[in-house]
Amino acid sequence: MDGRKIRHSAGRRFTMTMDAETVFIDTNILVYATDQKSDLQTKSTEKLHQLMTHGVECAISPQIIREYLVVFTRGRSPDDPAKMDALGNVDAFIKSFRLLDESADTVSKLKWIVRNHAVGGKNIHDANIVAVMLTHGVKKLLTHNVDDFRRFGQKIEIMPLLEESL
């Protein structure tokens, strides 16, 4: 998978206002948006641009950054330009999106989710995204992996990348 460097414009950063909403951006959206070989690159970049130009605050967490780096650094040599592009993209994400921290409250919410939603194994990663969202009062999630989050549908609103995914 070849990484693509994304462009950041200071004018594209939006701050939250009383009327604005916040949408949490799942890792797959960022991967598709920066992967020139992805069939979903155009759709992902258009969706992000649409949200941001309509004043919607986009949010990510450190987990999203870690997952993104896993995808774009796997099997790469230390001096691979794609690895450097991935690191540059992370910088752009941090400038463009609100970075939501994980806290003791997040861990408490994660434990509650695991207890009450029959979550285990690798699904803990998805549950942690929901825990971060709940901790910060974010109700919407943009993802292409709709099925991974259906079990949390009473807690969050899933915004599918492709409408037919619902």
C-alpha cells in the first residue's frame, strides 16, 4: 500500500461552535483518503472535505493515529518515503482534527461497554473508540466498517462512508 501525502491548509481547521456537531473519524477513512490505490480514496476525501467545509468538527484519538501508522509502516524499511509520508499525514491529522484524549473515564466507559455489549478480543479496539466518543460527548462516527459498530447503535450514530453500507 502506497501512502499519499495529504495537504493541510490552516483555513480548513474548524473549531466547535454551539451549533456545530462533532464527528469521530475511524481509521479506515484516513487510510482510504491517503491511499492512492484505494477505490475509496475519492469518496473518503470528498466526505472529509464535505464535513469540514460545513463547519463540522472532525475528531480522532491516539488509537486512530496508532492504527493508521500500523497500516502504513508495516513491512517498511526505516528510510522508506511512504513511512515518512505517513508521519507527515499524522501531523496534518493533528492540525486538522480535534485529538480526543483517553482518560480514566474512558477506561470506565470501556469496562461498562465490555460488560454490557458482549465485546471481547479484537472488538475491544472498536469498543474503545466508542468509549472515547462517549467520554467526549461525540455521538457520530464516520466509518466504512459499519458492521463493526452496529452493536453500539443505541449509543452512537453510524455514518457510513457508502450509504448502501447501512
